[in-house]
Amino acid sequence: MASFKLLLVEDDLNLGQILNEYLTLKGYETKLCRDGEEGLNAFKRESYDLCLFDVMLPKKDGFSMAKEIRKNDSVTPIIFLTAKSMKEDTVEGFKIGADDYITKPFSMEELLLRIQAILRRTAEKNPQISDQKSFDFGRFHFDYDKQILSEGDNQTKLTSKESELLRLLCLHMNQPLDRSVALKLIWRDDSYFNARSMDVYIAKLRKHLKVDPSVQIMTLHGSGFKLITDAEAS
């Protein structure tokens, strides 16, 4: 099972705990939050592959959370969980940008199947959502989960941002990685400040990779970057 990261926001203590434990057992790395503000802050701090939001939440409801997220992120899938079954609520959810909507009570198996289907579709449309976490290129081996870049017996522990950026570059190996896509997926928005921050991390990655001249990160002026190997460069 791929180690996808899920953000679960559910204020029902029992249901939240049951869902958290079930999804964890199924191989998902799940972050459980109890209210909308906590959930939105968690989303801004980290990258997630899919969100599960209860609609009725304290402090900030699920629809409001989704609206905030969709201002800068049109990629991350969102599933709404709700005890309501009114048609207008379903319509509202999809208008905001929901990928699915499931009404309580629901079976864990049904929810799991919906999650799997959405992640599969998303991965097909967006290679950056792929579940691949291990990469070999040039003389390097990169373990995303451990955040370790290896070259022979030498190992470099990367920061979280370095790891996320290198993984995106690896997923687009020898292909352009759009600057805006990387910024929205890792930094959550493509502001000037975050763009400058990304440039700093690109410089750090270049320093780590310079021991192998056959591997380099090209800057594609005005568009983004490309991680290339000797075969592509020749």
C-alpha cells in the first residue's frame, strides 16, 4: 500500500479516532484534526495527497476550509463527510471543488474504495501525485520517506523542503517541472517570497548533486526547472 498522506478533519471524537486508526491500518499516513481552524493550519504547514473534511465543524466549517484551500490549490482532492443528505449541500460541496461526498453513516470499505479511486485518478492526471518514493539516477539513490540522498557510501540527510522538491524533480525526470506547480504543491502559493525561497532550495540541491557531473538541475527561464541525466544532456 502506498504511503499517501491524508488530512482528516472530524470533530466527532469516536468517529475521528475510528477513521484515523482504520486508515492508518490500511497504510495511509493520517493527520487527525478536531476543528476547521486546526485543519486549515495543518494543510498550510504540510502537503497532503487527499483531504477528508466533515462539513459541520467548530470554528470553521468544512465548506469554508475548502474555499480557502481552493484559492491556491486546485489539485489536492477533497472528500466531504456529513450527516446531512440534502441535495443543496451536495451541490454546494461540488461547486466549491469537492471530488466526492459521502453521507454518514457509511461503511469503512466504501470510504476506502472512494479514496483509492480518487487517488488513482489524481495520480494519472498529475504525475507529481504519484506514490513513488524511491529513485535512482546517476550515482544517486534518493529515499523520500527517510529524506536521505545517497551516493555510494555517502549519505546526506535532506530537509523536508529539499526532499519534497527533489521528489517532484525526480517524478519529472528529464521533463520540465513548472515553477508554479512546485510552489503551489510545496509552499501552497506562488508568491514572490516563496519563489525566492524555492530558488534557495534549488541551489542547495545543486550543491548536493554536484559530486556527479552527469546529473544537473537546469533552470528553464520563465517556466521552471528540469532534472537531467547525462543521457538527456548528450
